[in-house]
Amino acid sequence: MLILFGLMLLLLLMGFPMMMTMLLSTIVYISLYTPMVQPFIIVQQMILGVQAPVLMAIPMFILAADIMCKGQTSERLLDFVESLVGHLSGGLASTTSITCALFGAVSGSTQATVVAVGSPVRQKLLDRGYSDSEALALIINSSNLAYLIPPSLGMIVYGVASGASIGELFIAGIGPAVVIIALFAAYNVFYAKRNNIPRLPKASAAERLAATKRCILPFGFPVIIMGGIYSGIFSPTEAAAASVLYAAFVEMIIYKSVKMKDLYEIALSTGVLTTVVFILVAVGQCFSWVISYDRIPQMLTQGLLGESASVFLILLTVNIVFFVGCMFVEAVVVILILTPIFAPIAHAAGINLVHLGVLITLQVAIGSGTPPFGTSIFTCCAIFDKPYLEVIRNEGPYIAILLFACFLISAFPEISLFLGGLMK
């Protein structure tokens, strides 16, 4: 027990009160309601929580994203997409959404996408007549696509918590992302016409060819990750390691945008974020064991859903609970706490765990950009030095679109499962 309290004190001193709160609540619950459980089991479960080999993919994908944020990948992707669709009505806004999705294919992080894509595109949006709050709302909610496009850090955590195949989760996120891009594009056209947003000049064939050539190397990331996994060359963890090597090669050797002196700062940033994620995973595993030990999922099933809950009711409950939860709590925490509760219920009802994972991942992505405590909102406030209320002012339409996408994905599982079926 002294070890546990020592760990809580260390977390508090390191500035991780969220992890300390989760650990403290678990210890208090065990002390009050399950006194027969020995304290060493808490430590044992925490260690077990971070032993899954696939978790090694998380720090490597984070490191690859940090290297690319420092380099030129995002700007090259932005120029490429702009050359293709920038001249259309609402083309610059659609360029932002598509670029966020493409950058998500090499980073897997919403916050990294806000920084890497938002920084160069925001001024372009302002120059074309978009208000600052509209531009920031577009950047935040387009960055949600990074959580759906592989390699998604949220999908890795969900896969560990539920036992679902991470490779299948990766491929299942692509269809929903395409649907969301299409819905955003329709809204972008409507907004641009209503507000008389001027179009960008149409790029010539030579300009498109030049932009494509500049973007060939960044396109190697999804080829390495998805191609390597589904060809059987790489496991997800090995694909993450390959992505780090490729990111370093592209940004340091080819583009020369990242110097050796930058590596210390990049590694430090990766280490801090990895520490946060792994402590959350460890404490989440302990919390999950406690709720399973006390049969809380079974009690919730009977209390909330009744004896014979329909698939519709289960999916509706999952969407509501995860949406509300992610409005107040960090995404990884919500996945780790709620997935062990709802995954067994959904599986027993015949719901595909990969389909469920896509819905949960989308909900936590929406939550990262939803008031009051969405992490992407505060990232945007810090990066662009803008007040909170200005950042969230125009988020309503985008959140409504994302929730509508959740409805479509819930009603039509094939949107998520179609590509995976073709790969088998």
C-alpha cells in the first residue's frame, strides 16, 4: 500500500492529477467495497496493463508524428490537395479537411494534426474571407479525422482494451473518414456560397504535377503502415517502427528540415506524452479489473438495457455515453474505463467489435473537439493564442455533421466493415 501512495504522490508532483485521481478512486473503491482484494493486485494489474506488445506502437507513432510536425510533410500535403480541389467552391476548406485526413494517416493524433496542418492553413483561410472562429472550428473538427485514419492511437488503445484486431480496426476507419470528408465538403460548399467566399485560382497541369512530385515521399507513410500490415510483412508494432525510420529519413536526409539538434526536443516531447498514455493505460487496466471483478458490466446491462436489449438500444447507449464522457474526460481515459463495460455487452448482442471500435473512436474524436473540455480546443487556444469562446463559437455545424455521421455508421455497419471484408 505504501508503494501505491508513493506512486500517487509522484504523479501529483509530476503534474499528472488525472492519473492520480483514477488510481486513488480505484484504491478507495477496493478498500470500501472489496476489502478481500489484496493491495498487491492493484500493482499487478497495472503492470499487466502495459505488457501488451502492441502498445509499443504508441510511442513510435508519436515519435514519427513529432518528427513530421517539425518538418515539411504537412505543408507538402496541403499544397498537393490544394492543387486538386482548391479552385472549387469551398475548396480551401475542403483542402483543410482532406489534408487533416492525409496527415492523420502519418500521425494518428488529433492534437498533432491541429498543430501541423492548422498552422499553415489558418492564415490562408483568413485571407480568403473566413472568420477566425470559423477557420479554427474547421481545423479542430477536421483534425478529428486523424483519429479514424490509420494509424489511430485511439484504435490501438481500444484494441488493447477490447481484444479486437488492431489491423482490422485500422482498415475499418477509412470508410467512415471518407463519409465525413464528403459531408464536410457539402457543408463547405454551402458556407462558401452563402458567404461569398472567393475561389482559389485553378492550378495548371504543371503546378499539379509539381505538387504531386513534392508529395510522393509523404505518401509512403500509409503505404508502409497499411501495406506492410496487410501484406503480412509487418505487425502493427513493426509498422510503427518502420514509420519512425521513414520519417527520420524523409525529414532529416531528404528534406533536411529536421536537424540533429532538434532530436532532443522531439524525443523529450514524445517521452512526456508516452508517459502520460502509459500511466493512463496502467491505471485503466486496474480500474477495468475492479469493475469486472464486481460484475459491474452485468449489473449495468440489467439496469440500463434490461434483460434483452436490442442492438439499436445498445449502440444508442454507447454513442450517448461516450459522447458525454469525452466532453469532460480525456479520450484515452474514456476508452479504458468504458470499453470493458460495453464491449462484452455489445459482443453478446452480436455487434462486431471492430464496428463498435470505429463508433467509439469517432465519439472520442468528436469529444476531443467538443466543449467544455475537448483537448483539441485547448491545443488550438494555446497554438493560436485565441480565447476559448472565440475558438468554440462556430463549432455547432461541424459537431452536428459528425453526430450525423455516427448515426449513419451505426445504422449501416458496412461503412466500417466493407473494406475489411474485401481484404479477407
